[in-house]
Amino acid sequence: MKQQEVLATKQPMTVEAYIEFEEQSEIRHEFINGNLIPMPGTTADHNEICINIVQLLRANLQGNAPFKIHQENVKLQITSEKDYTYPDVVVVTDPRDFENQYIKKYPSVIFEVLSKNSRIEDSADKFFRYKNIESLQNYILVDSEKVFVEVRIKLENGDWEAATYLQADKKFPIPALGLELDLRAVYEGVRFYTKANKG
């Protein structure tokens, strides 16, 4: 851990050094303007939601146009070579993203699963960065502490609008992919959701 902390405070790294470092690092780092930003670990509920989203996407997208779904450990380059992050779940449909095994650049949909520590960053700071990705059509926030989903949609004029979905809504849309996901299935196996439905 000390090695990561020292590198984050030294002079800015090159992109090549960052990519090489990440391949050997025990923890993941975002890379912003030459600086390493250590990423905290996640909860079991957070991980369960990510797994559920990936499984639902695969089931719903089978037979559709070519796509790739990546979870948590694949880097996303945000416009420039000075901004890299790890979305919780990302869907790419652009063939240019099918070849590179390490970095994606042209996502259609990004999911971030909110936790107590990441809520502000994911909903505001990270979204501000993600908006610079021209191919991005939907940014979807899924809360890991309550049943709450926010779907942000890019309009034709480049502006974004948002809609929220709660347990009573049953499903939420992913317009860029032309499908809906079932809220109960997204939260399947999540501890707080299981307890709430036992009562």
C-alpha cells in the first residue's frame, strides 16, 4: 500500500508507466492528469449488484448487434490519454473497442453502483468527466443501500436529462440498448433488499 501512496504524490506518471503499473498492482487506480488515485474496495452488496446487471444485460442482449460487457476491472479512457477510470459496468457496441483487451474508449452505456463513499463522486464529479465521451448515451446510477436507480440520457442536442426509478416502478429503461431491466432482478441476493422483502 505504501508504494501506491508514494507514487500518487510523486511527479506525474506517463500513460505507459500507468498501464504497466496497473498490470502489477494489487489494487486499482484511476489515472487523472498524470496522478494515481487509489480506488477503495467495495461491499458484497455492491459486487452482487454488478454481477446481476452483467447477467441481465447478457440475457437481454443475446442475438442483438455485437456488444461487449465489462465489469469493474477494465479501464475506460475518457477522451484524452490523461484520464482513465474503472466503471462498475460498461457496455460497448463500437467495433473499435472490441480489439483492445485493456482499454475501452467508446462506451454506449456506463453503470456506477453507488455506495456511501462514492455517492457524490459518481453522481457529480465522475459524471462531469464522463460527459466528455462522445459515444456515451446513458449513464445509470444504481444505489447499493436502497432500491433507487437514476437513468441519465443524452439528448440529440447534447444536453442530459434524468429520471429516477424506485421499487414501485418494477423496471427501468436503457434507451441506448432498447431494453428494460427488472429492478427486483438487479437487487437479487442483496442483503438489504432480501430483509425488506421478508417483512
